[in-house]
Amino acid sequence: MPRKQRIEFPGAVYHIISRGNYRKELFLSENTGKAFERTIFEAVERCGWKLHAYVIMSNHYHLAVETPEPNLVDGMKWLQSTFATRFNRLRNERGHVFQGRYKSIIIGEGRSLLGLVDYIHLNPVRAGICNIADLKDYILSSYPKYFKRTPQDGLCREGFLEMLELPNSLAGMRRYATHLELCEAQDPKQREALTKRYCRGWYIGSKQAKKALAEDLNEKHPNIVWDGNDLKELKTAQWEALVTQELKRQKINESEIPCSPKGAEWKVKIAITLRKETTASNTWIAQRLSMGHPSRITNIIRQST
């Protein structure tokens, strides 16, 4: 089975998540954790990435990374393969280091990035490794690095500070620390909900932005079959974008769908387009266009072609 295609475009921001093979405790010793941190910064420099946040836990890591050039796949391949070689050399081991493919979730514009940065920085607190007052002592994270007058090359704190209308300075970071304390105080039991929001699906942001991106991808890659749980939402969004496009082309209002005949000519035309250009199921088409039982779709299309 072919691998699912990564979504890459200039200026994309991603939440990257990867775990150790068999949930192996990759980063427990200081040597391996520090080695991976150095490898991250090497990848950032090689690829010209902007690193908004990162945290390295005992058996997994999170990155909030922006790619000015569409080079996520090449950069991640270098990052994980290079560290795997270094890890096996350090531990005198062989074999796979990471568990399957890394997860990459696109982050929309606006405060979605701020929420992700907060989520990443608070990971050690919500995992019970440290409390919020000691978060600056968790060294395998971008959080303590941002309290330097000039952060390390590649780190980009101005993005999330600007969203809070804070200056890109130590004073701004001190106020950001207060922001994190308030976040943790307001929802100390929200870990599961935050994990669901920031670690699942293919896109984090507004419905309008998700729909626009899906429509753009559908135009540029009409023959790609998006597959798998991680991209299930993308397929649905693409189908929605195509329906919206066809309604507009035929000058049909959305409100006309439920009150028009199940076999209306314009509905049949949209159904035919969906079947030709996407992997939309009869069930989805029938529900979306109010065409009755899914079993009727094939017959209606056959009679009209």
C-alpha cells in the first residue's frame, strides 16, 4: 500500500509528533536527550525552518515548526535518520529508533499557533514531571531557552508573543510565563481535551481556513487519493469544497438542497462529479445532497450517463 502523501507548501506551520519504537524511552539519559536537541537545531539550520516551540519527553517529542520552503519531508527524513544513527552509536544498538511515521498536523493562522506553543511548553507539567513554578528547569524544551536575551538561532518567540501583544524581550517572556500559569490554573484537568485538539486530525484552525486549504489542495492535486485516519478529515473537506464549487457554478443556493427533489438534475450532476473526481461514498453523497437512500445513487448516475 502506498504511503500517505505529506502536505507541503511554503510558509506551512506544523505540529510534529513522534514516539520511540515500542514506546522506547529514547531520551531518558542526558546524553541521548541532548544529542536529539542538537540534531533538531542542525535540521532547523539546514532547512531554514523557524522553530516556534519544542519539548523532548522521555519517549516522544513535539515540535511547532514553520517551513518557509516546502521541505518538511526532506528535513524530517534527515532529522530522524541522523538521530537514529547517533542513538544507535551512543547505545551500541541496532534497528529502528522511532515508531512508524511521524505525525504532522497543519496549524492555521491566528491563535491556533499560540495554543499549540502553550500545549508544547506545558507538556512536562501535565505529565507530572515538574510543576509550573519549576518549568524553566526542564531543560529539554524551548521554554527555558526563550528566557535568554537573544534566543538560539532558529528559535522564533516573536510569533506567539505578538499574539499576546507582548514585546519580543525578557519582559515579554516574564508576562508569557504568567499567561502559562493562568492557563494551567484555569484548566488543570483538560489534558485529554487538549491532546485531542492538538494531536489529532490533519489541520488545526478555523473551519473556513480548513475548507479553503482543502479546496486549494483539491485544485492542485485532483488525482491524489488521500487515505488513512490522519487524513480522513481532509478527504471530507475536499468533498465539501467540490460541492460548494459546483453549487456556485450552477448558481444553486445551499438552502435549496433539502427542499429540492432527490433526483434533481443539478444534484445528479454534482453526484457524478463527486464520483468521478473523488473517493466520496454513496452514503456521504446521499446525505450531503439529500438524495435519499445511498443505494439509489449508483442507479441514478447510471441512468444519467
